Amino acid sequence: MAKFVKKNKPESAIPTASMSDIAFLLLLFFMVSTVFVKERGLKVTMPRAESIQKIPRNHSATIYVNSAGTISIDDFPVEIPQIAGIMNSKLAEDFNLITCFRTDQNTSYGIMSDILNQLREAECLRVSFEAKLKR
Amino acid sequence: MGGIPTSSMSDVAFLLLVFFLSTTKFDIKKGLGIVLPPASTKADKRVKLKDENITKVLINKEGEILLKTKDSEEQISMAKLKSRIRTLVKNNPDMVISLKTDRKSKYKYMVMVLDRLQAAGAEKISLSTN
């Protein structure tokens, strides 16, 4: 009687040899994309808008204005008349500077108007009002 | 055996991965861009605009909006503003929208209106206050 050799069952194990490769790949991605926050800023609730565009991070300077009207640049509280000088020196470092406003939605517009006038004096003319995407 | 044990390599990698996954914060800046006019007080640099090329959008401290064109003046709701501005800009591509906000008005009203102006395709926007 002929002998039939029983076929081996296919292995059902997940190959783990390349697991670390995948993990390292993901790790590298997160390590590269991680940005450790440079400044704490002020606590603000930003307004919502639809037609918002991305702002290039490497050319941006952020001005925080909270609902009480406190203004902060680079974690230093500043007064309105100081803004022109500070922004002028920032513009000297980066000619393509975009000034971003992280302003609380309940701040009165008068403060913003004063800051905008300071920016015009400092020749920082590219401005962006940061907002969250409206869903 | 003098080899480095590689079996726990993935454990180490995953541990680091979890750390970076939990600490990463994608801080993408997004906002409404605008270019301010330079602070020039010289009379020769001032441009006189024709009245028919100016639309004034006024916001009071309660957030109510008044739309003022050369020959009309109407109070308008936030919802209708976009379509109204769109037709104005479509009919006259040179139209300049002057957005005038009360100093006591909330910043969010100004952003909401600016958002709608930009969504309506208005490119020439001027910001001012009283």
C-alpha cells in the first residue's frame, strides 16, 4: 500500500522579524514631526472661521491677546506702545514675517485696532488672524 | 554568544513610539490672512477711490451689521452677508470692502465678518475702527 505523506499545515504565525522596522519607521516619523512648544502664551478661546489658510510656521510670530486685554509676545507681557519696537526687530530678523494673532474671541476690537496700528508703524504688514476651523 | 539580543528591540521601539505618540501635538497654524496698508501719512500716497467702488460694512458693539453702498444702506444678518458681498464683488471686481468695527465690539464678530468677506471672494478689504 502506497504511503501518503501528510502535507504540513501552513504556518499561521505573524512574522515578527520586521515588527521593529515598522516600529522604528513610525518612531522616526513622530520624532521628526514633534514640535516641542516654545512658548506658553495666554489662555485664549479662538474664534471659528471657514475660509482659513495655513500659515507657514517658520515665518510666523505670534501675538497673544486674552479676553482681559493682556498682550503677550514670546511669553513676555507687553504694553501696546512697545509692540512697534519689538515687531520691528523681529522683522529685521525675518523679512517674510507674518504676524499671527491668537486673540480671544471676546476681546474688544479696540485693542486689536491699536495693535494693528502699531504693526503698520513697524512695517509688519502681513497679518493673520488665527481661527479654528468651523465644523 | 556575543550578539546583542534583538528580541526586545521592538519592545524598546514601541515604548519610544508610545512616548512620542502621546507627546506629539500637531500645532498647525491656520488663520485669515490680510495685508495691512503701510502707515503712510503722506498725502501723495493716498489713493482716492470712487464712491461706487466702496462698500462699507459696519459692525456695532452688539455685533449687528450695516451694509452701506453708494446708494443703499441696510442692516443685514451674518447669514445673508456672504451672498450679498458675492454679488457686489461679482458685479464690480474693483470693489473695496471697508470693514469698520466698533472699538467695543467683540473680536469674534470682526473675524466672523472677515471670514464671510473672504469666503465671498472679496480681495480688497480694508480694516478700520471708529
